[in-house]
Amino acid sequence: MPEIKVLQLLNGASKARGLTVIIDVFRAFTTACWMIEKGAEFIIPFADINVATEYKKRNPDYLFFGERKGIKIQGADYGNSPSEVSTMDLTKRKIIFSTSAGTQGFSRALEASELISGSFCNAAAIVAYIKQKSPDQVSLVCMGHRNERPSDEDTLCAEYIKSALMGSAFTQDHIRSILSESRDAAKFFNPQLKWAPENDFYLCTQLNIHNFILKYDVKNELPFLTPFGVEIREG
């Protein structure tokens, strides 16, 4: 078994070592998986909103998804809703992506040997990939609520991955029963917040529906998130 550390927020990302999973369940890395599922070629995550906006100006054919405090960034094509993305045809599209929490983590995890994204929707693939790679160290970085405080959903996802690596994992019903009572999920059940549809909650807590991980590939001029298929074996 590798040494597994659960870390929090940007400070935690800076302490990450070994194979590192940057976790953002509500909603960045659930949305990102849906982008790939709907045909996107790759995703470029940006920490800095201004850099992302400028990159969009230079590459108008790229689609720009972005939010701050949950709300779509001015100048972005779309916000950060997996419900919205799940209805799109993104075949061969190139994606610019900037969010309040998840996309920030990659730029801080400078000492990690490898970086992948994390969410419930592809958690089994993440676990299978870690087992396949058999690293000495695993860092599970929970990006939390806008990088301001730990969030229930990201911490629970880290606990799920850690438990699954140790041979036991809890169910989707258990995940939803806990998170439906969380203050971090309240936005999805507030009909006045049009940017946080209720269906986002259910997509973000849907367990193991994507059989790929998203690798943060630093070999490119700009690091991309690209899919890597994983064979998931029962038991």
C-alpha cells in the first residue's frame, strides 16, 4: 500500500508529493469528465482568469468554460455546469477551463510526480489507475469551497478513494445521503440560483460512470487535461 495523505486547499496542493489527485466534486472535475465524455479533444485548465480570457481572444475557436463564485465568467462561452455540458456535442472541441477551486490546484502542486483530476464520477478509474501505477506516495488534495475552506464533498471523495484503495468503498446512496444535508450542496436546491441546477447535484454524486482518468499533461506548451482509459477490475 502506498502512503496516502489527504490534504486541503491550495496550501495542501503545495505539499502534495507522489501521484497526486486534485479533487473538485462540485463541480469542476465532474464537468471536465462530461466534457471528455461528450467528445472534447482536450481541456486546458487555467488558474488565472485574465490569462484564460486572453487565451480565448487569441484562440476564438476554442470554447471557454469558466466561473467565479459559481457564476459564469464575463467573456466565457459557458459556466461550470455538468448538466449543461451533458447535453452538448463537443466532438473534437478544444476547451479553456477556469474555475474558483479545481483548476487552481494544478499550478500549486509543483512537487507532485504525476497529477490527475478527481471526482466521484470516475473514482473507480482513479483507484484502478493508482493500483496499476503502484506509487510509493499518493496525495489526495481537496480543493474545497472556492479555496476558502474544506468542503464536505471533496473530503468525502478523498475518503472514498482512500477506502477503495484499502479494499472497501461506500455506496452512491451513502454519498448522496451525506451530501444532500451538506451546506455545500444547498445551492443546488435553491431555485433562485439558476447557475446551480438541481440536476448538477445528482450528476456530481453519480458514482463511477466514466471509465477514464484525466491526466494533467505538462509536456505540452500549456498543460492539458487529457483522458486515459482505465480497465476496472471487480474486486
